[in-house]
Amino acid sequence: MRHRLFQRCLAPRQTARGALVDPFLKVVDAPGVFVVGDAASVIQNEHPVPGVAQAAIQEGRYVGRLIAKELMERKVKRPFCYFDKGNMAVVGKNYAVLERGWLRTSGSLTWLVWAFVHIISLPQLQNRLRVQRQWLWSYFTGQRSSRLIPEPPRTPGTANDYPS
Ligand SMILES: Cc1cc2nc3c(=O)[nH]c(=O)nc-3n(C[C@H](O)[C@H](O)[C@H](O)COP(=O)(O)OP(=O)(O)OC[C@H]3O[C@@H](n4cnc5c(N)ncnc54)[C@H](O)[C@@H]3O)c2cc1C
């Protein structure tokens, strides 16, 4: 479920997929607001950019550079352009599939490639080590950790409500 602040601010600019953004990933009719990743509805060549991690990473990098340039009062001319690096998916334990252009592979070696690519893509060594540790734990024990963000119960007219 999307965060209430997001729903409140961007509701008029939302599509079924997410907030509608222009080619520079700025929310349409909301100057200074950028949305990236799964929360954004990015259209490129009349097709939606897929809701996958590589799109979110590329969009995040693009917006980071764009903001840096704008702070230096330099004009950004090049709109965001999604580069499809191919697809990988895990299908059960020790098995993954990979497709990139003409290349299609599957099996346990592909699964190792999948794991390596995902770990190496994480920012900071600390995160890589933490995720590696969690994956090894899950692999050998079969247990998964959950990441839940509980919200306090909502009562109308209390401090839990955002000001309108
Ligand atoms: C089951 C599943 C499998 C997937 N498999 C693949 C795959 O194999 N390959 C692939 O490329 N993509 C896959 N995806 C899609 C990929 O995970 C998303 O496209 C990508 O994570 C989007 O990145 P994001 O930064 O937009 O959102 P997220 O990665 O979801 O990051 C959002 C972050 O915001 C945090 N957050 C949420 N609410 C709040 C709040 N109120 N306050 C503070 N923090 C908050 C969350 O904890 C989270 O860390 C999968 C998705 C799912 C659900």
C-alpha cells in the first residue's frame, strides 16, 4: 500500500501504475517533485517502463544527476531513457533463468549469476554483507525474515493526520 503522504500529494496525478511523470521524471503539474521506481508511471516510446529493479535504479541515478545539475544551474536537455539490460528471475531454490538479447540460459549456474548480480548492485559493502548473511541463513535454514512497517492506528482529527 502506498504511503498516505504520497496518496495525498499525488492522488490527482496518479495512474493505475503510479504517479504520472514527464520525460524528466518530474510529476506532471507538480514542480520540483520527482517520482522514481515502482511509485512512478514512466512512459517511453508509448510503452510503460517495466516495474523492475533496474528501472528503479536507473531512474534514481538519473534524478540524482538531474537535481545536481539543476543545483549548479545547468540545463538538463536529455530526458530519461531506460536501458533494458535483460531479465533474470529465480524459479525455486538453485534455479534461475536469464535472457539478454539472444542469450538465454537457466539452471544452477544462472542462479549463482543472479545472486552475484543482485549482491553487487547493492549500495555499500555493509549492505552487501548483510544481505549475503541473510540469504545464507535463509538458504540453510529455510527461514525468511520479514520487513514490515506497521503504521499507528488512524483516528480522524488527531496528530496522525497530515495537515491539509
Ligand atoms: C515478490 C517480488 C519479486 C520481484 N522480483 C524482481 C526481480 O526478480 N527482478 C526485478 O528486477 N524486479 C523484481 N521485483 C520488482 C522490484 O522489486 C521493484 O521494481 C523495485 O524494488 C522497485 O524499487 P523501488 O525503490 O521503487 O521500491 P522498493 O524497492 O519497494 O523500495 C521502497 C522502500 O521504501 C520503504 N518504505 C515504504 N514505505 C515507507 C514509509 N512509509 N516510510 C519509510 N520507508 C518506506 C520500503 O521499506 C522500501 O525499502 C519484484 C517485486 C516483488 C514484489
